[in-house]
Amino acid sequence: MDNKQQLIDICKELRLPSMRRMVLDETSFQDSEQAFEILLKVLLQEKKDRFIRAKQSRIRAANFPQKKLLDELILDYLPEQAQQKLPQLKLLDFIKEGQNVILTGSPGTGKSHIAVGLGMEACLAGYRVFFATVPSLINQLKEHRSERTLRSFELKFEKYDLVIIDELGYISFDKEGAELLFSHLSLRAGRKSTIITSNLSFLKWQDIFHDPVLTAALTDRLTHKSHVVNMVGPSFRMRETEEWMKGNAEKMVAQN
């Protein structure tokens, strides 16, 4: 492909109609071939910069509490089922298929890290991501309801490629919160992907929703064609703390 055709294509991709018309009209340039070569270099750099800015913008918009990467995980520390399923989840095919990922198990086993790591991968791959803890999301929903902007929030919420809901089960909530959470997660069921982390098994979700019918309906919708990952195991954070303490003790012994 010659420089002129590449310029035409990249002007179209970057939405630069005036520049594209000038390229098509070669009389706009005295030495067209040299001008095309210089302009192509400039626009290729602009395309690269836009791509980087777009990734950074998606990560900022997702509102992650921390920027955790999957590569930072020590796989051997993860529960067995997480070790088995993580390579498949990292491909992000579950987002293309509109499937959910539910990580349930003991505190400190890497649930939130995996959820944020998958969210970061999704942002880098061009997907729009929304992150919130359960208490934060319920507070947002209640505020939107009181300000009569709930419908506007719903329209945005159901269009995200991936929604990550962290810490289900750590804090109980009232009936209004349960109903709001149920209705918004139902908006996405079967169409868009949601990742949920919880320290509770499905049998105990009723303890926080306080409604067996609503709990059964939500569990059924979330688990349909979803990836359920058992995260029961020893604390990831506790192992890191023990290793850190061991390392410090060895340093003190060496110094003495």
C-alpha cells in the first residue's frame, strides 16, 4: 500500500475529513510524495497517542480502587480452581459472550485482585468497565433515586461491557438496597458481563438480601451460563505477611 492510500485510510479512521480531501487533491502539495511521507509519520504517531490516551481514559473511568494486574498474582498461592480457570478468563471471551464471573470464598484469597486484574485487561482491550463495591453501588443508586436521575444511571449501567461488583456479603443492606441491586444486576443478565466477588456461598446470600424469593431469582440469573470460581483456601495476604515477617527476621539475624 502506498503512502497516499495509507494517508486516506488513516484520515478516515481518525475522522479528519478536511485533511483527507487535501490528500485526495494532490495539487495541494508541491512535492506530494515527500509531503505524504511526512504527514503519514505524523498521523501514525497521533493514532498511537490516541490509542494510549484511550486506554488510560478507560482505566480512569472504571474507578478501580487500585491498579492491580493479573501478572502480579502468585499463581501457586491461588486456590486450585482459580489456577485452572484464570488462563481462560484472561482471554476475555466471557465478555464477548456476555457471561458472568462469580468468585466466592474465603477472605484474602485473591478475589478482588483477580476481578480488578480482569477489569484492567478489559480496559486495555478496548472494553468499557465500571467498578464498585456493593456498599458504594447501593449508595450511588439511592442517591440517583432521590435525585430522580436513576433512569439515566440505569441506561449507562446496562451498557458497560463489564461491571465489577466487589465485596458482596461483607456488609448487609436494607430492603431498598436489595431491590435496587437486584433490578440493576437483572438489567445486564444474559446480555452483558458482570464480575461479582463474595465471601459468602450462594446458600448464605439470603442472609444479606433478607428475601428468599429475590435471592433465588438473582442467584438464578447471575449463575446462568456463568463462570463460578471456588476461592476457598488459605489467605493470600496472610502468606505474603508471613513471608515478609520471615524475611525481616532473617535480616535481623544476619545483621546481628
